[in-house]
Amino acid sequence: MALIASLPILIVIVLMIAFNKPAKIALPIGWVAALLIALFYWRQNANTTFAWALDGFLEAIGTMVIILGAILIMNTLKHSGAVTAIQRVFNNVNPDRRVQAILVGFVFGAFIEGAAGFG
């Protein structure tokens, strides 16, 4: 039963890794596989299955809007020259690249996360 339940995820992984398909092709195929498994293997009610599929789609749109906001902020910082200024600050804090990577991971990542809407 666990293998059947994980089949949509496995389909996506195989399509993306073995067949080198892009996510925009592999993910809808996995989504349809999940719908078909729910309808025919698990014998779920069609109205309920499609309602939850629509709910998942709408939730994904909300997440994509937040990611788009993060990309927009990053591009704005890059084109305004703020990224260069931030790099100078990191170079002045410590010249060691490992320390800079840790600072970027915690400080700059938290800034982008907060600015993108995850608070």
C-alpha cells in the first residue's frame, strides 16, 4: 500500500532524473497519477477528490506568489547595486569565505524569507 501511495512521487522522480523531463511536464503527470490512484485504487469519491485537487492547486498558487516576490526582491537588489554593497560589507566583516557563507546563509537568507512574506 505504501508503494502505491508513493507512486506519484516516484513517477515525478523517474521522469525528471531518468528521462530528463522538466518539472513543468513531470509534476502535472504526477498530479494526474495521484488523482487516478485516489479514484480507482483507493475508490475515493470523485467530487471530494477533485475538490482536494483544486484546493492543492490554489495553495500552490499562494506559494508561487511568495516565491515570485522573493525573486523580484533579489532581482531588484541585484540591478540597484545593493548586492554589491552587501558583498563589500561581508568582505569587511571577515575575509574568510567560509564565515561569509555562514553569514549569507543565516542573515541574507532570513532577510529574503521575511521580505518575501514568510515573516
